[in-house]
Amino acid sequence: MPILTAESLRTVALEIFKAAGVPVDEARLVSERLVNANLDGYDSHGIIRVLQYVKGIREGKIKPGVKVEVLRETPTTALLDGRLGFGQVVATVAMKKAIEKAEVNAVGVVCAMNCNHVGRLSDYTLMASKRGMIGISFVNTICMVAPYGGMERRIGTCPMSFAFPTDEEIPFVIDIATSICAEGKIRVKSHEGRDLPYECIVDKEGRLTRNPNALYEGGAILPMGGEVGYKGFSLGLAVEVLGGILSGTGYSYSKKFRGGNGVFMEAIKVEAFMELEEFKREVGELARAVRSSKPRPGFKSIMTPGEIEYKTRKRRLREGIHVPEKTWAEIVKVARELGVEMEKFMESNPRIP
Amino acid sequence: MPILTAESLRTVALEIFKAAGVPVDEARLVSERLVNANLDGYDSHGIIRVLQYVKGIREGKIKPGVKVEVLRETPTTALLDGRLGFGQVVATVAMKKAIEKAEVNAVGVVCAMNCNHVGRLSDYTLMASKRGMIGISFVNTICMVAPYGGMERRIGTCPMSFAFPTDEEIPFVIDIATSICAEGKIRVKSHEGRDLPYECIVDKEGRLTRNPNALYEGGAILPMGGEVGYKGFSLGLAVEVLGGILSGTGYSYSKKFRGGNGVFMEAIKVEAFMELEEFKREVGELARAVRSSKPRPGFKSIMTPGEIEYKTRKRRLREGIHVPEKTWAEIVKVARELGVEMEKFMESNPRIP
């Protein structure tokens, strides 16, 4: 399996996107985000997406280089039309705008429609927390989750993210789907021909199952919560409204919804409420207090949200990023089709066969 | 078991609070909120709390009639010191202020410290949704939930609420604890001497159990999510930061935290993003779409968040509110101690023995 440095992977993605006609600033941003996902351990959101995005550009579903349009604006809010640009580009513009507004007016809320897949929400909420602000983000997603007690798809996996400034090097960032698991995990198990670790799916007959293929045979993903799935379902609905309806994207089951993500981004300036250093210290203390709990049998230690990603990143920065043979072969193929010279990456990354 | 009309119960609570020295406007607000909880089916947050609140006043923990102080303020934010007033009073001031700010500046975020128990969050988020705004609220609560994989109490049950304007008579309102269940439900089972319907507790040895008493013998409540309890735990942490730290209350495990609730209230004006009527129609459509899903075996129908409360309220407004014998006896006792004339309630509610 090829092992590449983050730097090399970023360059591969950058060159491919440039060759596919993406303006260099957008190509750099998207490449950065994809490789960040690999570094944090989310390979499903990493370099593999280059293939999907190049396909999206060729089919006209992703329109690189379009200018995000402001449809409505107040000193604290904005509604954006992403005009089918890269999700990462549109969502970055949205969070930047929310931060600028919060810088001046303490709070900023920015929504965006016509936005492709934005990637991981923590990329955006961390933009705010690095600026001494609270970052909040919700996006709705394509419809594949059953309501609590239901057996038909009615809402998306609809993630929520919160990031907070902290005095620790480990980021304090929450990024979770409101479904019992993300679709990516189910797809991986399906490809591996293995069962899911617990019941994540209601099949087309209404039975709960660990069989990942049941999702692709007319089933639906369960909401987060198991016995209390009405809680995950309720939060998923909140995200459908905030990310989907308020942004003009529409809820995922509606005719209006055209794929991608409906975006809600918010930044809140901590200093409107308290001194930033005090806030950071208390957030750090909370993390340390939580880790000090005795683990119960079967667990080695308590981790805070963002900690596993931080540790994975440290390791992968040192040891490189493993790219599955098949994925790498497809990337090389697409690169060659676009006339990208791949030999230099092969040379600088000796563990590429 | 005595059965009273909502009107009578409100008057009983009002007269008791007035006799306990509560100014009439505060007494009216708190009575209204308690009986609302009964009407919606949340008896644990209903009239029974009169006893706890009178005790709180006598012990100086609740200070009726104090003026909420504004510590920091911007056109979009405020930080309040509730000065140990009634939680309902402080939280109502906070949400009113958030709504006023959102009316002018599209968004309002108001936090409050030194605030007693606020009751149900939906009372506040619905204030916003009735005004054509999105209402969001988070409060942290006393520490009794274990981190995911842990066996010691580190965070509160920390609820989240979201309310949205809708074209339906049924409110679209989410109000959930981020723990697997609220402490009230565990207490009820403990009193009844019955097991919980599923494992809600990690006991002091680190074993998962359905025995409600394990909580009061050194155990902790589990976070929402079961197999994916890290999600409920993560959301609980977000609430600890937003409700607890940002408000100056402190996270629930900290020395700074003194009980009650740390309050975060937000209002967002829908019209900053889209026409209110269109928004309401889409929220209503989403609710109807969700209810149209075929239920899976074991479920009769799909309900949206807020629907069961709406139906319970309709029934209880018609049929009256059942108050357990023991609770009623204690209320009558406290009333008599305070010199409240109870005979008239007995007369006007024939089903009181």
C-alpha cells in the first residue's frame, strides 16, 4: 500500500484540480481540506474524494471558480447562494463571513444554498475557535435516515459541530452525525463484506439489522440513540430546519433539495461574555476533569471530542498516510488523463511502489 | 386521586407563592410554567415543584423579587446575573432580551448565571417561535452523568431545545436531555421499586444496570446514545461550555458551579433569511413528510417532536390533571402553614375528595 506524506498528497490533489480547470486558490483549499481529513483519520473524507470531485466537475455538478452571491445581508446575518461551487469553498466563505460579523457585532449567522459537499464540519467550526470564537455548524445531507419508529427514509444524517477555544493543544471540537452512524462507515463494511458492529439499519421489511447491504436494498439508517432514538431523530430534524430550510436549500426529503449540503454557520465572540483567557482555561479544565474519570471495564481511558483525531494526526504526520492500492491506482489514472506529471511524487515518496 | 383543572392548579400555586412572599407577577409566571408542565405530561416538572420552591425560599436559596442585573451587553448579546431569583423568572428575562435583540439585529444571544432551576427549556424556545423566530436554548445542570466509557460523574444531563415557527397547530419543538434519560425518570422508578426499561446507569463498580437505586448508591447516568454514547457525551460537553462556562456559571463538575442552571438563550429572526410564511410552510411540510413514513413493527405511528405533549395537553385540558394523593396532601399542608384558604379549590373541583 502506498504511503505518502501529507505534503505530497496535497500536491497531488492540487495538481489534479488545477489540471481539471480549478482556479489555484480553490484547488489549494480543497486539497488542504481533503488531506486534513486523511491526517485526522477520516479517509472516507480524504484524498479518495478527488475522484468524485473530478467527476463532479466533468458532469457540471461542481462549478469551480464561480463567485458566491450574497442574496440577503444584515450586520449579523447573511444568506449566500453558492451557485454550485465547491462545497468547501462556499462553506469557507460562509464561516469567514460569520466570523467577520461576530468580530464587529459579537454574533454572526450565515446560511448557504446551492452548495456541494462541504466535507467535515469541524474544518469550519475550528476556523472560529482559532479566532477566539465559538464555532457552530449544522448541515443537512441527502435523505437516508428513518424517523424514530419508522422504516422509510425521511431525513439526512445531518451532522452538528461545535468548537471552542481552549488552553490545550488538543482541540475541543465536536463533530457528529445525528444518525447512529455516517453512511461512509456502512459503505466501507459493505465493500469489506462484513457486518456492522451493531444494528445501524432498518431494512425494507422494517427489521433492525447489522447487514450493511440492507441500506442499499431499500433500507434506511437509524437515528442516533438506540433505545432513545427519538433524541437523535429530533436533533436531525433541527438540523434539517437550520441547515436545510433556513438556507433555502430545502429539507432533504423535499423536491427542492438537490443534493450537496444546506449550510448553517455561526460564530459567537467569547469576549462579549467573558475574558478569552479565562474561557480557554475553563474549557481546558473541563477536558482534563472529564479525562480524570475512572474508565469502566472494557475502556482504557476517557477521551474528549477531538482527541482521537489529534493523536491520529500526530502519528500520520510522522509516519505518512496509507492510501489503498486501488484508490491510488485510480488517482494516478485520473492524473494521467489530465496530463499531470506523476513521476515526481513517486520519487519523493519512496514507499510508493 | 384528586383531579383538578389547570385553572385551579394555577390558582393554588399562585396563592401559595404569594403567601410565601413572592411578588404577584413572579408568582403568576412560575405557577403558569409549572401547570404547563403538568398539561404537557411532565408531572415531574409540574405542581409538585411548589413544595421544593417553597423550601428553597425558606432556606434562602431562591430569592423572589430580586432584580436581574445586566453585567455585559452589546446590541446582540447580554450576560445576566440572576442573583438567585426564580429560574423561570431569570430565564424568561434572558429569552425576552434575546428576542428583543433579534427583533432589531436579527440575532440575540443572552446568557445568565446565578439562576435557579428554570424548568423545561421548551417554555423559552417557544417564546421565540411564537414571535416568528427560531428559539435555541442550552442549560447545564448538576453533575450526574458519566463520560462515554467512564464510571464517574463528570457532566450534567444538559438539555438542548430548538423551536421553530410552523404552519401547524402542533408546535415543532425539540427538548431533550443529552443523557440517556433525565434524572426525574430514574427517581420515579426508584420510588416505584421498579427497574428501568433499559440500562441507564453505570453503577459504582462500573457495571451497566437497570436498577434505578444504583444511581443514588454512587453510580452515574449514561450519556445518550447507547453504543454511540460518545455522541450524547459530546453534545453534553457542548452544553456544559455554552450554558455553563460562557454564562459564568461554571461547568457542573467545577467548584464554581453552585447548582441550578447555567443558561444560554438564542433567538434568530427568520425574516433575515426568508419570508416567514414560506419558512412555516416548509417546517409544517417536513413534519407531515416525517409522519408519512411507514412505522416499523412495534410502532403505531411516527410522531414529531412536540406532538405527544400537544396531544396530552388537549386531553388534560378536557379531563383535568391527576395529582397523586401524597403530593396533594403535601401541597395542602404547605398551603395551610402559609395560611392559604384551600376550601374554595375543593369546592370548585368536585373530584377532589
